[in-house]
Amino acid sequence: MERGKLMQYYEALKQVDLQRLQDSMSQALGLKAVITYPDGQPLTKISNPCPFCTLLNANPEGRARCAASRVISARAATDAGKMVLSTCYAGLVYLAVPLQVAEEVVAVLVGGGVVLKPLAEEAVAELARKTGIDREELLAAAKTIPVWAEGRLWAAMEMIQAVTETVAQLLYTRQELQKKVDELTTLFEFSKAVSGSLQVAEVARKALQAVLELTGATSGSVIMLQEAAPGVPLEPEVAATLEPSSNLKAIPSGEIIAAVRREAIAAHFESRPGGDTSEEKRPAVAVPLTVGGKVTGVLTLAGKPGGQRFTEEEATFLATLGTVLGLALENARLFQKVQERAAMLERLIEVGQVLSSHLDVDQVLESVLASVRDLLGAQWCLLRLLDEETGELVLRASLGISPELQKEIVRVRPEGNLLGKVLQTGKPVIVGDLATSEPDMRPPHYAAEMRSLISVPVRVGKKILGTLTVCHPTPHHWKEEEVGYLATIASQTGLALENARLYSSLREYYLSIVQALVAALEARDVYTKGHSVRVAKWARSCARILGLSAEEQEQVYLAGLLHDLGKIGVREDILLKAGPLTPEERKEMQRHPEIGARILEPARFPAEVILAVRHHHEDYGGGGYPAGLQGEEIPLLARIIRVADAYDAMTSARPYRKALTPEKAREELKRCAGRQFDPRVVDAFLRIPQEEMEDVSGGGGTLLDLLGEILFLLRRPHKQSSRLG
């Protein structure tokens, strides 16, 4: 029996107060008694010794001879595994009864110190001579030795046997109960350790640490098993390893993993079979991790002290722990899967938002491929659109494709290949390994390093617009959710492309209406003819001097052309009135910035343009219209148009006043800086070169000029980075 388990039994014997039990039994039977270890060394103190034995044990020689006799009796009972009767060196009779637990001798009860007939005087005298004890004293003590009939001795033997069996049963029951308590405690602590996290790697690492401490092993690994399809195993995934050095890993071979998975029982093996000694061979055990009766992983341990093998009892208990660990790992794996799916869904929502915010086809396609690459980790992405006139698939966007391959796939026929199947069936087509696939399951052209792919239809409603294809450099099992995500993105792409097409048509239509309104405005107000073009050009020059970007310069130019568009909604008698306006008429006139902004909003003009049109009559010091903004609250482009608009108005003749000279108008701008106008904008405006100012003033400014400028700007593609109005 293992030393550790023996010590547990000895501790249990002490806890049941074995000494008191021995003393009571000894007094009841009238026998000397002592309990020894299996090797005869005393475990308790001697009970009820007779004067003869006491006298002998008080003598060194006698004590040594008594100890030797006890060792002989105890070992004889241990070896025999049953009760033995023996006579000690002094002639006294003793019974040695083994205390067996689980068929292992853990102690021996030695009882006796009696004789079947009185000792002969000559024998006692000889014993006195050998030990050096006074002859007369020893003879007197010998007369006190109990004399028992043989029947009485055997009756005592049976009683002692019954006592030892009872004690053994109590010990066994106690130890079994303690073992169960220990196992349950271990299970509880183990469960608490592995269930404290929902991260697969952390759960596996904590489990290994706990099991290594429990078994004394030095190396271990946790391997998770999954299925690509029913009955088709994937490569095992190592979730965690712990080892004292890199060359002492406890990762089982594929054969061992397959055996554990197939049999669902522990497998014993040597982790280093090339070693000479058991310690070098490192006996190991691989136990199944199970969930619902299904093996989902393998826990492997190796490197017990001294090269010991794992017992079947240990393997059984480790399998119990494996059930707990298997469930914890499965929970962590499912949580990880839920997290991945949630992240994917979140990304899909983001992709949808991005696609729905783009109305430019090139930007839609660019966003699609970037999203696919990020979502699926694809190395190559291709988006093709169907040319309805030729029936060809035209490459519209790609990622990772070499220039050489791009030349070959700009236009391809979708007959007799994978792309044709996608168009014909309207369903995803998946190829796990291009190297082993049939010719009609391959794309028309592909690079040798492309090994697996999935292609899905890009559609809107029932109409298929093209295909979206992603490729991997290795044979790949495409998960159901990956196919679903790609199909979803393809559907979003189809909708975004259709929206872009419809918006383009709508924008063209709406712009033609805006152009007609601007033309109608200048046709109504002969005094403002050329005004919008001049304001736009001066505003652009001012923006340049202020250091604004090229995009902002273009925006302020377009806003200048359209800033008075809202006057189309002002009554003609007010718009053309020669004299001062009444308060009511002025109020109606002041509505034109908001009317103009509302006209522009449906056409999705950049927000900066619409804001500049809406607020170009706000005063820097406050009190302007329509919102009464002041200072930096007023959009910068609106502040620029405010100055350019005022300058052109002051230098243009009206029926009710003469035009100011450029010098007078410039003085007026300076005087009103800080109240009506932004001082920084006024300073920049006044720094516009004179020849540039004169060139604008002398420019055509005709209705035809205005229409031409607006048409030129509105037909140019605008960046969608700006917030749409």
C-alpha cells in the first residue's frame, strides 16, 4: 500500500483514540496488548503488562529480546495475512492479529503475556542468568504470569479477531467517506476554478494548474476537438499546455487522441518512448473531456515524481474532472462563439450603415471589399457586375489581386465555370479546395496560391447584379455563419448599388429643376444679374487667402452661386420694389435663406454648402437672420459669403441708390467689421489682389455664365466624407 495512504490510516487510528480502545480490551481480557506497524514497531504503548514482563522490560537485554519477539510475531501475521500464535523468548504465548483495510495490513494487534502451564524453574533461572536479573526476583515474578487453558486462549483470539475486524471496517468506512469528501471538495474547488472564466484559454490553463497540483505531475495539455461535418474530425486544437521545459510537452499523438475519442476512456502511454528508464519515458495518461456523453476534448498529464505510472483510480477520478472541465470548456467555447457572432453582427450593422451612407458607386464597392476583408479575414476579394448587353461579368473592385491577374479577369464569360453556377442558381457556391475540385467548380482565372473560395450573388430583389467572391490560400472549411455573413453583405451591396443608381437619376432630375429655378430668379430680377457668379468667385478667392482647403474653396464657390436661390419664393412685387421695404415685406424677404436651404436639401448637397446658404445673412455681432447666430456660431463659409455678398451689393447700382465706389465699399467693410462681418474674413477679402477683384467685376456675369458654373460644379463627383444634409 502507498505510504501516503498508510499515513492516512494511522492518522485515522489516532483520531479514534486507539490507545484507549487497546487499554479497555486489554483490561477486559486480562491480556498484555500492544498495536504495532506491519514491521513490528510499536504504534501504541503496551497495555496491562504482568510483573514478569515489566521486570524484563526494565532490563536493557530483556527489553531488546521482547522487542525482537514482537517484531517476529507482527511480521509473521503481516506475511500470512491472518492471525498467528507464537511464543516469545521468555516462554509466554502471544497472539498477533493483522488489522486489514481493503486487503492491506495497516497494523498488527499483539496480545498475550500468558502461559498454558507454569514456567519451569530451570528456564526462569537460565533467563535470569542471560539478562542479569536477580534470580529470586525473576522467579517470584514468574509466579504472577496468568496461566490459561488453551480453550480460553482461542476464545480470546476470536474476540480479538472480532475487534480488529470491527476497527478495520470502521477505518475503511471512515477513509472511504473521507475519500468521497475529499473528491467532492476537489470537484467543487476544481469546478470553481474552471468556471470562473468564459475564456477558453484561461479555463484550460486554470484546469491544468489545478490538476498538476492535485496529481504531482509536471506536464499537461488540454486539447479541444471539433467536427467539420458529422463524423469528420478537424485537426485538434491545443487550448493550453503547461510544462517545465519545451522538450517535455505532454501532447498525445493523433492515434492516442483518436483512441480516447473512440473509446471514451482513459489511455495510458509513454510521452517519451525513446527513454531508457521509466522516469525518462514519462508515463502519461490521456483522459476524455465529455459533454452529454460526447468526447469534446482530451486532458493529458505526464511526469509524476520518480517516473510513477498513473493508477486506474487516478485515471477514473481524472475522467470525473474531465466531465467538469469539458462542460466548462464547452460553455467558454459557446460564449466565444456568441461573442464572435455578436461582433460579426455588429460589424454587419456597421457595414450596412456605411453602405447606406454612400451614393457613389466606386465608394460603395470600395467599402464592400474592405468590410469583407475585415469580417472574414479573406486574402483576396473580387466584386464583379453583370454587363446585361454582353452577358459578361466585369471586374469592378478587388483586393489582393496582382496586376497580371487583373488584366485577365477584367471581363469574363460566366459559362461553364463557378461564376455561371452562382448566376444560374442565385445561391452561394463553396469550394473547399480548388486543387481537387471539378473544372466547372473553378473560376475562369485564378492564381495558383488560391486554394479555397466562396462566391455569392449580388442581388436586389430577384435581380442578380453580379458576384462577390473571397479566396483563402489554404484548403478551408467555410462555416455556415461565414457564408451567411458574406451573403448578407452581398445583399446590402446590391441594395446600395441600386440606391446609388436611383439617386444618380434623381439627382440629375433635381439639379435640372434647381438650374431652372436659378435661371428663373435672375430672369425676374434684372438688377441681380451676374451677382451670384461674382459673389461665388470673390468668396472662393477669400477662402484661398484664409488658407482653406481646395474642397472648402469649392464648397464656398458653389454656395455663392446658390446663395440667393431662395428668392424664387419671394413675391415679385417685393423682389423688384424700387423703394424701401415695409416691415412685413422685409420679413418675407428675410425668409429666402431658409427657402434656398430647403430647396437644396433633397439633392443631398454637402452639409457645408446648405449651411452657408442658410446662414449667409447672419451678423457677426448678432442680430442677423434667420437664426440670430453670432461670432463663431456662424459657419465660416457663411461668414465669407456675407462679406462677398455685401461688397457686391454696395458696388452695384439699385433703383433707390447709386453704386458705391470700390474704395467706399472697402471702407464700409472695415467700419462694420466686428458688427456685421467677421474681422478675419474682412481682412482676407481686402487682401484679394486688385487685378483679381477687377477681373471678377468685369466678368460676364450673365445668366448663361451662372448656369454654366452650376452645371460644371454639380456634375462633378463630390466626396462623401462630408456629412450629408
